[in-house]
Amino acid sequence: MEPKRILLIDDDLELGAMLGEYLESEGFRVEVATDGVQGIRRALSGEHDAVILDIMLPRLNGIELLRQLRDTNDVPVIMLSARGDEVDKVIGLELGADDYVAKPCYPRELVARLRANMRRHQPREASSAQTARAQTAQALTIGGLDIQVPARKAAWRTVPIELTPSEFNILMVLARAGIAVTTKDELSLRGLGRARQSYDRSVDVHVSNLRIKLEAASQGDAGIETIRGVGYRLRAA
């Protein structure tokens, strides 16, 4: 099987060399870009399976790079930054980043998160027998909301809803829960692939983005209810 292609955008040459070497030892094929202009050009090429993106970059910072990338591309993006600023993390997630790792980071943790995000992004292949058995699970319809599971697409009465990989995963978890309330811990574990930590707002940010997109596409007929002190529930008329 062809190695997964990773684009690492970071102007720290020493760190880039270290991470690149580690990623390649784990079976990835790594390309390094050292500034934002070069990074966005390569990220938009569609040649990579995931992007690791530093926030502090010369010529074009990581936040603006992510903003431009998300206009046309839903490749999994992990933000990487030495700044311990919660604002950076929230902005990155609001713009569609799938995960966030603070520097200094353990390469092993970065690889684990990278693989988890790519697994969630790629639809799993199935045999014809498996496909037949899972026919009813390939599409979820709730009111006017249509979710095509293998294609990882969602629409409201034929109006496409553009979702990031993490937003789609969270939508799937909520849709499968039906009228039951899903806790933040469940959404983090089943939607983002990791246990929720104290003061981790990742679930809240992804849910907020998803709510905005659902309400815009459905003109208010669909959304996500916040059940105070418990979690979230999908609403689709």
C-alpha cells in the first residue's frame, strides 16, 4: 500500500527535520514547507492525506493559511504551535482544524493523533457481503437531513452541507443517538477519537460550527440543542 503523504508546514528547520524523520520511520511520506505562502500552495495541490500546520509562520500565518485552505479543501489538519494561547486553539478549531497539538510535543502523540484523524476522514472499504449486510447503515435520514455514510456527505433536502471531517463525525454520532442526549465525553471519544480533558473546548467549538451550518442549510429547521449540564441533541424537522 502506498505510504500516506503528509505536508508539514513549519519554519523551525530543526523541528521539521526531527518530525519528518520520525514520521518517515512510521511509514509516512513527508513533504516540508517552511513558510505560509509555500505551504498554502502545496496544501491546495490535493496531493496530501493530511497537513500538520504551525500557527507562527513567515509570509502567511497558519490561521490565515487554514482559512484559505478550508474554502476548497477538507484535508485533515492538525494545528501545531508553541504558543500556549487558548485563543489560537479556538480560532483554529472554528476555522476547521481537526485537532491541535501544543509544542513541545511528543512525536509519538502527534503520530497517534495524525492516524486517528486520517482514519476518521477515510471511508472504510467493505466486501460485497459486508456491503449487503450494512445496506441500511449506509444512509441516515432524519427529517430533511440526509447523511451518506460511505461518501461522508450530508445534505438538507438536496442542499449540500460542507463539513470538516470532525464535524461530520460529530454529526454521525448525534444522528445515530436519535432523540437521546449525547454527552461531551461521548462526542469527544466517538467523534474526535480521544478522551475529553478538563477545559478542552474542542467539542463545543466543533458543535457550534456544525450548528451554524445546519441552521443555514435548513433555514432554521435543523440544528443542535444544548442540554445544559448534560450534552447535545440533534434537531431535524
